[in-house]
Amino acid sequence: MIEVPEALVAAQHRYGGVAGRAFVAALPRIADEMLQRWDLHPVGAPMHGMAALVLPVRAGDGRDAVLKLQAVDEETVGESVALRIWDGDGAVRLLAHDAETGAMLLERLDTSRHLSSVADTRAAVQTLAELLARLTAHTAPDGLRRLDDVATAMLEQTPSAVPLLDDPDDRDLLTDCAAAVRDVVAESGNRLLHWDLHYDNVLASDRAPWLAIDPKPLAGDPGFDLLPALTDRFDAADIAWRFDLMTDVLDLDRDRARAWTLGRVLQNGLWDVEDGERRLSRDQVSIARVLLR
């Protein structure tokens, strides 16, 4: 029986509600079941974030892998679908999946080498852009969450969120972001998006220099995937350069990409307000102002 890390238990009890508590309570049983079913042997210390437990394992055939255990919800249910479509091209390869528990057996990457370890920020942004170009080249399958639904919900939430911001400039900015989204929401795209491609979700590998992990798949416009490349290791002087590079590498219409990047600022701002924040992130305000100009 594995021991569930206390930090993961605390996070799920705090943020996961009844489902989160049930998930961490069932983790030892699920882990044991999957280890036996797939003939796996733990070979290292467990890793975890706020929502998943990852066990380094060795399969009976000698292959190194990791067993990822996470609750099945609207954010995680599409992960295996996306990984199957990408089939290792730009992303970690899925080896096995159990639909009932959400358990996934994944190829082992080098967890000691994240893209955040690359000192040259511009080289790291270039890598993110090239990975996104490969990932978003695929058409999203039917049944995946859609950006138009996400965007419509954001536009509905904006009027009640704006007055909760203390700074009039922040209120105006969030309103402008919503206006940009409103102009493109009717044509939200059908590409397969990662939705969370930041430096720490890119790992080194023996079979490829860098591979993406931990997608939160969405069907939509690739412009909605650009913001992490602008916020990670933020540099106000680099905003325009990074945005131009990303849109060039992904071959995006710059006006549409600008609108959907502002949509991502809107999304993060709405989440911040929901969490009780009274001001928008200063870095994202800077990004939005550059794009709005």
C-alpha cells in the first residue's frame, strides 16, 4: 500500500470538496490495483502536485514508466484523449489508461530537467512555440470541452466581476478584454489545445529534447494557448517580441491571437476575483496593455 503525501491530502480536502476527499481516500486501493493490473513495480519516491500522484515504476518487461493517478473531472477527462492523438509527437507518450479511475501509465521523462532550467529565456520561448505548433496542428475530437463554451461563460461572468475590482483602470481593462473576446467568440476554432503549457510542464527526454506533459485539453483557437509564454519569467520589454515570435511560429492571424490572449487574461482575472482578489495581476495588466495598443 502506498502512503498518500499529506500535502496532496490537504490540497484535495481544501479544494476538492467531497470528490477530493473521496479521491485521496481511494488512492491506495487504486494504486495497488493498477500496479498489479499492469505488472508494475515502484522504483522511486512518489511525486505530486495539488491534484495528482505520480509513481515512478518499472514494468515487468523492464521498461521505465510513471503511473499517474488523478481524479476524473472536467479538466482531466480529456487528457488521455489528447495524449492518444499526439501519440508522443511533442508530448509524453500514453502507454495505458483506465477510464474508470483515470489512471494513466506514461513513458518516463527526465523530471530533473524542466524547461525552466534553460537560462536563455528567448530559447525557452522558442521551444514553447515549437511545441505548441506541433500540438495544435491536430483537430480536436468531438466531445472535448470547447473554447466557445468557456468564452461564453466568461462573458456572462464579467459584468458581476468588474465592480469587485478596486482600481478603475483594472475595471476598464477587464471590460476591454471581454470586448475583444466578444469579437471572436463566434469563431472559436477547432484545434487541440494544451491549455497549460508553461516551462514546468515541459520535460527533457531521451527520445526528444523536450516534451509537454499535463495537458488540460480544449478545442479552440491556438491563440488561447499563448499567454503562459508571456507570463513565465516575465519581462515587460519582451512582451511584443514573445507575442510576435509565437504567432510567427504557429502561423496565426495576429489580430485573432491578440483577442484570444486577452481572453486568457480575462479568464485569469475572473479566477482571481472569484478567489477574493481586488486587483488584477500586474504582469498580466502589462501584457494586456501592450496587446490592446
